[in-house]
Amino acid sequence: MKIGNKIRVFAPATVANVACGFDVLGFAIDKPGDELIMEITKQKGVEIADIEGDEGMLPRDPKKNSATVAIQDYLDFIKADFGCRIWLKKMMPSGSGLGSSAASAVAGVYAINMLCNEKLTKEEMLPFLLDAEKAACDAAIADNVAAGLFGGFILVRSYEPLDILQIPVPEELWCAVIHPDVVVLTKDAREILPKEIPLAHSLRQSANVGGMMVGLLRGDYDLIGRSLVDYIAEPYRSKLIPGFYEMKQAAKDAGALGGSISGSGPSVFALCHGKEIAHNVGDAMKKIMDEMKIGSEVYVSKVNSHGPKVLPMAD
């Protein structure tokens, strides 16, 4: 390993849960995301040189930052006799419901693996990302990190053993996401959920996951839309997001297949058949936030099929 080698990587934001798939479904989107620059150093360990765009919210302690936790796990696993220094550029806020901590960790692990000549497969890198999620939000959940790492649409079939399945995505499946200027802490969003779920709700939720899988595989957009119903999290977490049901209805009126809360919120996503509809849906949701005098940011993209990518080094 050559000391001083550098790489610049982008890792995408992700939508987790996807309405019917609490903690088991997720997909990547083209934007927003995080950028990370990494430089190989002679000294062992991981050093954070700078974090841009987080307004001082993220930990600088390498043992607590999701990116550095994942990178250090990687270095320990390969028994590295070197270390690295990172510069992290956050292009989405923490607590957005778009996998902010996951994007940082994915960028870090992907960067070190590329500098190590792709020593490990993506499947082998995934456990390091679960450790990073646990450090960031006290829960080693794979939906965000797996979607960010593999790209596309993923199903977490099992955690023990870990089994991640990639699902084909129809060509014209687009997504509109709105991030309201509202704070929803992951911890609060988890605590508000019920401890027990009625059997009838569990059966309906499971049926919708199956419907989603069939809809994606067949390219059946109507079935995808009919499956975007959440009986577990949305009825409770929606209370934390002002104007949620108004945005959801506006999206539907503008042609969306359906939508729900992205991850823990406050971001709200809507799946759409085609680019034009997706832009109209994004505008419709933003109009609701504007009327409520709540700032917001809209992102429109196809499902990101590739996950992280190497960017040219800036001059």
C-alpha cells in the first residue's frame, strides 16, 4: 500500500422501509448523498481531518463516527499496517430519514476497499457497515447500508445469518423525495412505535411486501402502488411530521403510485411511473410545505442502481 494515495467517493442517500417493509426494504437514490476523500497514512488508525456541512453535529471521535467505525473495522479485518485520513462532505442533514450515517459509512468502506485493490467483496464489507449503524443509532439495521452499498432495491431476508437480496427495478420507476425542515430523531421515531403488532396488521404488511416484490419483478406499477401501505410505522410516526397526510394526498393527486415516510422521517417519498410525474409529485408535496411555511428540499431521481462511485479528485 502506497502512503499518500488518495481517492474521492460519493455514496447515495437511501429510502428505508418503503412503506410496507419495516427494517427489511430499502433502495438507493441518485441524490442527495455524501462525499468522502481518503488518504493513506503511515500511522495506523483513522483520522478525521475535517467534516464539512454538518454544522458541528457529527462526532469527531473516530470511535463514534459511523464512517470511521466502519473503516477501522475494515482495517482491523485485513490486519493493515497503515492507516488513513478522511475528509467528509455531508450533503444531507443528519436525522433526515435518508440514511445520512449509512451514506458516510458506505463511502468510507468503499473508499478503503478501492485503495486496497478491492480486496473484499461488497458482501464481505456489509458487517462493518452494520457495526457503523449500531454506533450511529444504536441499531444494527441493514436496510439503509445495504441499499447504499449495493445500489438498487434490496430486501433483508434474514439477519441471522445475514441474507441480502437484490430486486430488479422497472426501467421507468422514479422517486420524488421531500425533506421538510423538521427534526425527527431516530430514537424518538423508534420509541413511538407500539411494542406489539396485531396479527391482522402483520398479515396485511407481509402481503404487501410480497405484492411489492411481485410488482417490481413484473414491472407492474399498479401493483407496486397498491403495496405501498404501512400498518406498522406510518400510523405512529406520521404524527411527528407536520402536513404528512396532506403531502401524501397531494402526491397521489399528482399521479404518484403511492408513498410514505422515508426511514424514520421526516423525509417523505413517493414512487412514480416516469420522470415527468415524479417532478410534478415533488412540486405538489413542496407546495404543501410552502403553504405551511415550512422550508423543504425536493429530490427527484430514478432508483440508483450502482451504489457508491469513485469521483475525480478536485484540482
